[in-house]
Amino acid sequence: MADMDFTKNDQAVVLQDLEASVIPSVLTQVDGVSRNYGGQSEEVDKMINSMTFSMAIALVIMFTILMFLLKSYMQTLLIMSLIPLGVIGAVMGHYIIGIPVSILSFLGLVALAGIIINDSVVLVDKYNNLLKSGMDVPDALLDAGITRFRPIVLTTITTAAGLAPIIFLRSEQGQFLVPMAVSVASGLIFGTILTLLALPSALYIISDLRVLLNKLKQRKKNRLELEPAYQRGYQEE
């Protein structure tokens, strides 16, 4: 039996080295020997299976809630697509800090998904309300970005600052928390850039596609009249 020094290595890295070099050497020397992972590795496998199922259920619930709130498949799918993009930021954060990605990093990604969706909904909901009021698409995107810039950025700054003491922990007892904090902080910073820049750009591209489709069908609706949010606002009136 052995305990791992988390300040110097990670379980996934150790198991990878064992699988690549140590175990094949042992199995080739002795006949009738098999290997089986137990202890922490076995518990991690059980946790991964459980979390995969739980994450799938959570994504379905988030998709359903967004559909009821936004009433748009396109906007819902667009917001949900930011989650895997936020993972890129989390991985980059691990690379910058110099730590490997672990199961605890995945736990941080679960929390990160909720924060990114929350920031995106704040911006998209403001955008839809401006469209309902009759504001044109470019002006609505600009106004929504300016109006929601402060709360989104402040959320990112306060969250990252709050996690900073955990990220820079040097004690062995606190090392297992570092990957989780890095995932949330770095993924949120990257996700904020996506929310404020990529999301409005994608919304405008979708609007351009609606205009193009409208021209192909030879209809005479303007850009605003093609937006589902404006149509819902017009129907409610």
C-alpha cells in the first residue's frame, strides 16, 4: 500500500505510467498473472460512471429550462454549445498552472457549465426583450452587450478572485482542491470572452441566415420581423 504526494504527481499520470511501462514488463516475465485496479482507482471509476449519468440528466434539465425561458431551439443550442468551449479554457488553465487534468478537474467543469449558462442567459434574455420592444437586431446586440457587460465581468472577477487562494495552495492536504478551482476560474474567464464576443457574433450570423433564407423564399419581411422574439412580442400585444 502507498499514499501519493499530490504536490508532485497526479493519480492519472501515475496509472498511465504503470500501464505503459511497469505492468507490461511484469506480465511478460511471469505467466498466469493478471492485473486489477483497486482502492482509489476503483472508486474513481465508480465516480466517473455515476457523474456521467448525472451530468447527462443535468444537461437535459438545463436544456428543458432554457427552452421554456427562451422559447427558441436555436438560442438554446447556441448557449449549450458554450459548455464544451468553456472546457477549452479549463484545459488551458491547467496547462498554464502546470498541473495535469484529473477527475477533480471534471467536478469543476460541472460547476463551470452552470455559471457559463447563467451568464449567457442574462445576455440573451436582455437581447430578446430589446427585440420585443422593436429595437433592430444590431442595436439590440450592442445594447445587450453594453448593459450586461458589468454584471457578467464582475461575476467572473469575483469568482476567480475567490478561487485564487485555493489555486495557489501549497499544502499537501489542499492539493486535491486545486484542479477543481482551476477548472472553474480559467474556464469562466474564457467563457466570459465567449459570452461577450462570440455569442453576440453567433446571434448576428443566425440573423443573417434568416435574412438570406427570407430572400430565397422571396418574402418581404425585414430583419427584425424575422426574429422569433419580436414575433412573440408582437403576438402578445
